[in-house]
Amino acid sequence: MSSFNIFDLASMGMSAQSIRLNTIASNLANGETVSSTPEGAYRSQHPIFSSFNLAMGDAMEGYNGVGVKVDKITQSNADLQAKYDPTNPQADANGMVYLSNVNMVQEMADMISASRTYQTNVQMLNAAKDLMHQTINLGK
């Protein structure tokens, strides 16, 4: 693997974690929303990652190796909570509102994990850059 591929690999990882952080932010922003129907309630979203092989001549010229990408973003099938709240303007005829299925604790843990993984990719980029810089300076 050439040193330039390190930059490609780290950027793919950063891109994937950026998408993960965006879906987490969306889940946190909509976690306390209510709806008058179960169909209208917000369902948490999660990216599905996959690895892929790149060979010579593919998207990144000269790269032979494995990368990561986001295949799709899925909605959670976890149960929604129904809550009796007849004073809520979103309540249905029976006084029920439906809460999202976002687990705030899980989302916060996922956010920490995603941000640390993003930081690790940044550190990998910085280490590769420093090593390249030191290699260039060897000839001086």
C-alpha cells in the first residue's frame, strides 16, 4: 500500500463517520417528538456500513485494497411508545400520542463512538503526513 492510499482510506472512514454523526444528530433532534398516529411517529435511523474491494482502474486509480462505505440508512423497527396525554394538541381522539423510538442513551453512546472513530482517522492522517514530511527532510 502506498502512503497516498492511507489518505484515501482515512478519508473514506471520516466520510462514513460523518454520515453516522449526521444520522445521530437527526435522531437526537427528533427524539422527543410526538405524533397522533404510529405511522407518523419518528423512527430512529441508522447507517449500514459495508466494506468493498477496489482494484486497479476502479474509482480510485492505482488503489488495491479495502474501503468502507455507507450502503443505506435504515429505520429502526423498535416499538413506539403510546402515551395518554389528552391535553397535547397532537393527541388522537382517544387522547393518545405516539413517541419516537429513539433511545437517547444509546444515541449518545453511538455519538461518542462515532466522534472517536472520526478522531482516530484524523490522527492517522496527521501521522502519515508527519512521516511523509520527515521522509522528505531526510535528504536535507
